[in-house]
Amino acid sequence: MQKSVRYNEGHALYLALLARKEGTKRGYLSKKTAETNRWHEKWFALYQNVLFYFESEQSARPAGMYMLEGCSCERVPAPKGAAAGSAKDAAALDKQHYFTVLFGHEGQKPLELRCEDEVDGDEWVEAIHQASYSDILIEREVLMQKYIHLVQIVETEKIAANQLRHQLEDQDTEIERLKSEIVALNKTKERMRPYQGNQEDEDPDIKKIKKVQSFMRGWLCRRKWKTIVQDYICSPHAESMRKRNQIVFNMVEAESEYVHQLYVLVNCFLRPLRMAASSKKPPIRHDDVSSIFLNSETIMFLHEIFHQGLKARIANWPTLILADLFDILLPMLNIYQEFVRNHQYSLQVLANCKQNRDFDKLLKQYEANPACEGRMLETFLTYPMFQIPRYIITLHELLAHTPHEHVERKSLEFAKSKLEELSRVMHDEVSDTENIRKNLAIERMIVEGCDILLDTSQTFIRQGSLIQVPSVERGKLSKVRLGSLSLKKEGERQCFLFTKHFLICTRSSGGKLHLLKTGGVLSLIECTLIEETEAS
């Protein structure tokens, strides 16, 4: 005899009380009993992913409850036997709307329910559909990402507000200075009034002469300024500034295109695949989704903020100050290290997932989206790999057209040096990671395995086929050739060269590799390479 399942009845009653007061959906439904196949009206209350039912709305203690995690709910037609009986009963049953709750495992009978209002039935079906704790977790994760994004925006706005505050203080100082100048000019005007009174009594001819002189001075001044402006427009400095502005405009366009590419990657691939991984028959696991996309969503949020800052700077043209934006961006670019380090692995995971027909079919549907413009998922995953080098090239071009006395010169040089340092670190990490993966791949190809390939300092150089010749006695140079001492004829060997060792393998008829029993692993530290110049 099976033992009954124990559960925390006090907590269940507390949840039932919350369901009566704050339930997502509450109301009377007819429930079909499994023993007698009769319909009984009960009062139901849905709270999170638990469905309680009571004998009536006034009942304080629930008559039962159902756990809805992993369940599905769908509308069903009226059962065939429902129309039997009198015409009055048949008319009443025709007004009933049926739906069924299916549990996600065998041995559990479905829960059959009905109600009189079609709209009420649709609301019950939709509420039961959404009663999933996993969906709440996904929604919480999305909300947390949005929260982080908003916090970053708030920090950026605080910095901008602080800068505006300093500008207002400088403007207040300038206003005070202008006021003092106005006071001084008014005093000078007061002193000049007696002289102006004498001018009103001057001869009309003198006035005409002064008017002509004033006109000529104005014309000469305008002509001089026109020459100055034209000379500046044709000067190397003006040409350099025009090129600098064009570089900045191109940078804003490239950043806008990159943000759009990240948006397509996240909204057309990442988020739909997360939903697919939470489905009843997932074509892909959540771990594989994380391995493929890594932290691409965080990268998108970061560049959306940077793009907004660039657009704000363009709005203040011709004053283009970009150094402070790079000061904010640089500390956050370390997130690219994780993406670049695992990029090759993410493509490998994607290739393995494509072996699943359901996943491959679903992925082709996503790639057919007009927003993808015919590009595959691998193309979008590759875009972040080139962003750091693109920034370095842009800063290099920008510095080439920025004068040494420019206010941004030092800040842009600092940003360029930091980006180059980050690029070198990322390149070294990628090289080390790829070398380890290459060594492990060769180790798995050898049937007996090879422990020296598990050394992380062992760097792969090259591989290929070589012909091993039999050993020949030749005076002082008579030495044992590679491989077995008993080798009597030439043979083809598959060889692998590393920084510290040289591996010699034979390939069996089945295509598998086997290390030579004698001389299969040679330490290069103890070896001497002798080149035989004679063809014989």
C-alpha cells in the first residue's frame, strides 16, 4: 500500500485565503468528477500557479487544489452525451462552454471544466495559460535587464546634469562681467553727452563728410573680414576640421548600424529562442542558448546608451566633444572579453544544434525575417568581433585630424591606448583558448590518448603526413630513425609538431590514429635534426 503524500497544510490554507482575496481569476465553474462523470458547481480561485476550488464562495476551507506548473489549457467542444435528455436540458447545455486542463505527465486525468459565459471561459483559459513560474522568471530577467539599462541611463543623465550645472555657473559669472562692462559704458556715455550736444550744431557738410567716411570704414572692414574668412576656409586647419567632422558623422552612422544589428540579433534570434527553450517540446536547451549568444544582450544595452550620447553631441554641432563619452564607455568594454574568448565555441555549439532538424527548421524561419535582410545567425554573431578594432581605427583617423593643442587630444589618445591594450589582451586570450581546443581535438583523435597534450604550455605548430624511412647504418651518423627499430620499409605517418614534442601516429584502416609504440612521442629538447643532402 502506497503512503499518502504529506504537505504543509497550514501554508496551503494560507495560500487559499490569498487566492480568495487576491486571486488572478475567481468565479463559479462546473467541474466534472472522475468517479461519477457528473458535473458539480464549485467556486474556483486561481493564485499564481495553484488552482483552488471551494464548495461555495462563502467557504473558508478549500475542497481541493491543483498545481498548474507545466500544464496546458484548451477549449473543447461539448461532449456528445451532453445533448441527451429533454429539450429544455439540451438547450441549457448548449449554452455551456467547455475547456480542459491537461497535466504534463501520464497517469493524471485531465481536469474538465465548463461555464455559461463564453468571455468568462476565454478569460479562464488565458489565465491558466499564464500561470507558469518559469514564464515569471523569464519576465523577471527581462525586467532586470531593463532596470540595469535605466540605471545606466540615470548615471549618464547625472553626469550631463553636473556638466550643465557647471556651464550655468560659468554663464552666471559671464553675466556679472557683462553687467560691470555695461555700467562702465554708461558712465562713459554720460561723460560724452556734452560733446554730442556740440555735434548737433555742426555744419551739414561736415555731417555728410563724416557719413561718407563711416560708410567707407564699414566697407573696408567687411572686405577685410571677407578676405580673412576666405583665407581660413582654404587653410589646412579648416580642411582638417572638415575631415574630422566627417569622421565623426561616419562614426555615428556606423554606431547606428551596429546598434541595429545587435537589436536584430537579440529580438529576432535570442529572445525567440529563449521562449522556444521554455516550450513543452524545446528544440534547444537554455544552456545552449546562453552558450551561443553569451552576453550579446548586455552589449546591446551598452551601445544603445553610447549611441544616444553620440546623437546628443551631434545635436550640439559644430561643437563636437567626444572624449567624455569614451571615458564612460571604456570601463564597460571589458564585457567584450567574454564574448570574443568564447566566440569560436559559440559557433561550434550552434553547428551542433543545427543537427537537430526541429531547431534547424525554426532557425531558418527566424532568418527569413525581413529585418535579417538575408543574413544568417552566424553573421550577426560575428559583428561584435570587429567593434573594438573599428573603434581603434576611428580614433586613429580622428587623431590624425585633431590639432595637438586641441582640448580633446590627450583624452582621445588615452582612449586609443586603452582600446589597443584591451585588443591585445583579447587577442592573447583567444590565441590561448584556440590552442587549448586544438590540442584537445588532437588528443581525442588519438585512440590511446596523449597526456602531454593536456599541458597548457604546449603550443601547436603544424601537422601533416611524412614518409618514415628504414634505419640505415652510415658511419658515425648511424642513428635510430624515427619509430620502431625493426622498421624494414618506408611507411606513411601522420605527424603533429608542437613547441616541446613531436608526435608520430599511424592511421588504421578504419581511419583512427594510433601512436607508435616505440618513438611515438619525441621530446624536442633531447633531439638533434640532421639534414641529409645526398639524394640516395
